[in-house]
Amino acid sequence: MIFTRLLLALVTITLSSQAFALSDEALFQHARDSYAAKNTIALTEDVAQLNTQQYILAPYADYWLMLLNMDQARDEEVQNFLAKYVDMPFTDRVRGEWLKKLAKSENWGPFFEELNNFQREDIAVQCYAMLGHTQLADLEVASQAKTLWMTSADLPSNCNQLFDALQKSGALTNDDIWARFRLALQDGKLSLAKSVIARLPNVEPATLKLLDKAYQSPQLILDKKTASFKTRFGAEVNLYALDRLARSKVDAAISTYNKVQNLFDIDNRAFGWGRIAYHAARGHNPQALEFYALAENSVLDKEQLAWEVRAALRAQNWPVVLKTIAAMNTKQQEESAWRYWKARALKEMGDLVESNTILSKLSTERHYYGWLAAEELESVMSSQAIEYKVTDNEVTAIASQPEIKRALELQRLDMRWEAKAEWLWATRHYDDRELLAAAEYAMRQKWYDVAISTADNTKQTHNFNLRYPTPYRDLFRKSANEVSLDESWVYGITRQESRFMHYAKSGVGAAGLMQLMPATAKWVAKRMGMDSYNNSMIHDLSTNIEFGTYYMRYTLDLMGGQAVMATAGYNAGPSRAKRWQATEPMEAAIYIESIPFAETRTYVQKVMANAQIYAPRLVSENKNVKIQTLKARLGIIPGTGKPEDISADDDQ
């Protein structure tokens, strides 16, 4: 033991003596490594040295040291740290960790005093705050806590203390437990459902195994009537089995439910049809609206209502579009999608006055639905004017700020998450002109994604060259021309895929500017006869763009030249894009709206809107770029001439 301590001390002394000879960057990297290894002794030395050398990122090392020392730190030490670094983006994280420490020791006085300064969204801190209120006999917190309870999201473990207290006081009732149990099952959170229902008395492990059977063999559970339809738990198990079956085999679910629906009471029967209707709508089943009608007495959630509208759009049933949007809560009705489709429904039904009133307001908003609204009013979107041109003096003023300098230094060191956090903190109170100056500065540093997001945040004064830049123009023009693609569409896809950051990598492994999957890149290389290709080449700018445009051309040809379908295919796969067609030709905006995957739906909307904005700027330079309305760009989705594939797609 003594030998181990001596060895550790020797290593620490050696590292510390070496640190004196290290550059700022090397010393900072050593501090990062010390933090990762939880080596408090070495990190303490690094902090002292970095502060002595006045390195611009020294506060981050001090921040790491505070995190390591939090359990032992006195309250005064934490308060001094928060005061010293009040203008740093990491300060609120330290405050959050301190709040959790105070709550664990039930030190509620300092906790609630400091809570007023906490700005981050941290559910663990929220649960501690509500727990503190309950322990201080504040009954008004119960409704707020029950709102948090009614979610299927995974919550921090300390929230269970809050729910335990509420259940003990009677504020969390058995009905509340059943409601969250159903919600968890409905959203596919089986483990959560089990932990929720275990709060009820007399719930045996053997009983819970019925849930596993319903998950694994939903058809068998319903056919064999394994779970009782007469008990509350048994009814929930059967409804869960029905939901599971409808996710992948909606026809089988319909057939099976017709045989057993009368075994449910009237409310549960309607609930079951509501779940079938939802999955049928997502699978583009032409009978979806009939199933929604059978669920008329059930309370539908937000997603069920959204998909009833989408089913009605595909059926061109405008009265149902209006009725369902009216059934949404106020917040959902105010979403741009439902304002647009409400206006369209009103227009189709002859109420032009109210339709134009909605469209007029929506058309002032700068997004996909806003531009569609403008075109409905025959106010066709043309080339976006550049309202403000940033001056060099304004850029210099931004570049001189310490926060911006730290952000650039963090980016240079590949600490990208911290770099963006620093940038967001620095720009959080900027006005429009300052945001544009910051965006211009980021653009000059080739920090394209940050430049775009910063320019996107302006409210009144804009610069669309900063929002929609055209980096790597020679490479994009060359590759687009070689395969006869609309360059604005190529830019539209790339902006959405990576925002022009070549190191971008998705959670599923897609890489580079055009976010190519390794298997796709290998396939393209083979098609192009590139025998020397290896996986590392996917990050090469020229190769990535060349492969990406080749695959776009391939997908476009596969879709008969329909760019919306090709865009959907680029994101979700060509076979899915084809599966989402209807028997008859369909307005592309409706096809897009009814894409089952929320990610792909939003992706296609943004890509096509991006292309529409890029087109006027590129048309004079490239004959393959077309000027047209957004609605014309979207076009018509051809019909298949055969019944739709009504198998539902699982959520991405």
C-alpha cells in the first residue's frame, strides 16, 4: 500500500515537472487526460500551471477539477467558483451538480436560494425541487409533479423519490398509475411499464410475465385468450398485444380484433380501435378513417390525431381534415403544418376568406409551410433579398470577444460539443446584426454548421447567403454536371445532411458532407469501377461529393425523375419511398406529409425548401438548375395502379 502511494506520488511529480515544459495546448490536453482518469492530484497541478500561463482555456481545467472535487467541496468553495466564472457556459452545470448535492442531503434552504439562478433544463433537479416542496408541505407542487409523471420518457432515478412521496400522500392515485402504465405500453416502453405497475399492491412477478408473452407473441395471446378480459390488468395486456400486432400486421390485428372486441368494455373497445386506426393510417391503409370512426368515443393522443389528418389528406376528405384539426389542443393546432392544412381544407370547401386569413399570416414565416402558404396566395417566392451586409468592423468586433476566441480554440482542438456550447453562450443575447456578424466570422473560419445555425436565428434582419452558403462550389458543380443533376437540389441535400462539415458522422455510421453509409459508398465505388476504394476515402471531399451525387442520380432514375421520392429514398431507402406511393397520383405535399417516419418527413420538407432557395442563386451559372415554384418543384407523385402496401413502418 505504501509502495503504491509512493509510486503514484512519483508519477504525479514526474508529470507535473514535465508540464512545465509543455506548450499551452499540450498542457491542456494533459489536463483533459487527468480529468478523464479522475487524477485529481495531476489535474490540480495542471490547473495551477495553466492559470500561471494564462491560457485562454484554463477555466475549463478549473471546471473539470471542480466536478471531480464536488463531493468534498465546501459550499463556500462552490459559491466562489460560480462567482468567478459567472460568464462561462459550464457554470450552470456546476450549479446543477451542486443543487443535486444539496438536495441529497436535504439542505433545502441553500438549494431553493440557488435554484433561482439555475437556467438549464435538468429533470433530476426538477424532481429534487418538487421533492423539496413536498417535504416542506407545499401541496401545490402535486399537479406539476403529476404532469412529469405522465410521460413514457426515461426519468432520472431520483424522480422515484418524488413519486414515492406523492403516492404515500395520496396525491398519486391508482388511476394515475394505471394511466402511465397504459402510456408506457402504448409507446413500447415495456420495462418502464413493469416498474410503474409494480407500484400497485398484489402485483406478482408471474403476472408481469404476461406482458413478455404479449410482446413476443401478441397473436397467440389474443387467439388463446391467455390474459383475462375481465380484469383491469388483463384488459391492458390484451390491448398491448393488439397494439403490438397492429404495428407490423395491421390486417391480422383487424381480423383478430373483430373476433374479440366484444370482450372489452365500451371504453376499452374504442381505445383498441384508436390504436388500430393509428397504425393503419401510418401504414396508409385505405380503411384507416373507418377505424377512426369506430374510436370516436376514445380520447386520441397528439400522434393519433395527426395521423387521422394525414389519412384524411390521402383520401382527400377535407371535412375530416377540418374536424380532426379542430379536435387538437390549442398548442397542436398552432403548429405550422396544421395551420397550413386547415387553410387548404377551408379553401377546398369554398371558405376563401378564412383560408386566406390563415395563409396570409403563415406566408410571412420563413419555412416550408410558410412558402407553400405564400404560393397558395399566388405570392410566389422569388430570390431572397439580402437585407443586411455585414461590415469588416462588425466581424472584427465579434472576433475580439473572449467567448468567441474560446469557442474557436475549442473547435481547433476538436472539442466540438464544448465549442458549440461556448458559441451558443456567447451569442445568446446578440441582436440580429451581431448574429449576422458572428455568422460571417464563423463562415470565414469555415465553421459552416455554426455559421448557418447562427444566421438562422435572426428575427427581422437576414442574410440568406449566410443561411444558405455554397462552399466547395467547384466540386459540387463538377459532380452535379457530370450526372446531370439540379445543383440546387444537391446543395439542398448536403445542407440538410451535414451543413457542409466534412467530419460529420451520424449515429448509424453515415459519414462526410453527403452522409454516405459505408455500404452505400462501397456499392457506388464498385458501380463506378473504382477498384482501389477503401473505407477511409469516404471522408475525402471530392470522393464523398462524387459518390453522393452518383447515388442521388441513381435514386432519381429509380423514382422516374420524381425528386421528392428520390429525396425520401436518399434518407430512408428507395424501397420505402416507393412503398409510400398511393394507387392514384397524389400531390407531393400530401405524400410528404404522410411519410411514416417523422425524421424523413422533416428531412424531405427541408431539402426541397433548401433547393428552392438555392435555385435563384445558381440558375445563372448552371443550366441544370431550374427556377420554378416550390409546389411545381414538389410536383405530383405518380400512382402505382395497384393497392397500397398497408404494412406499417416502425418509427425510426
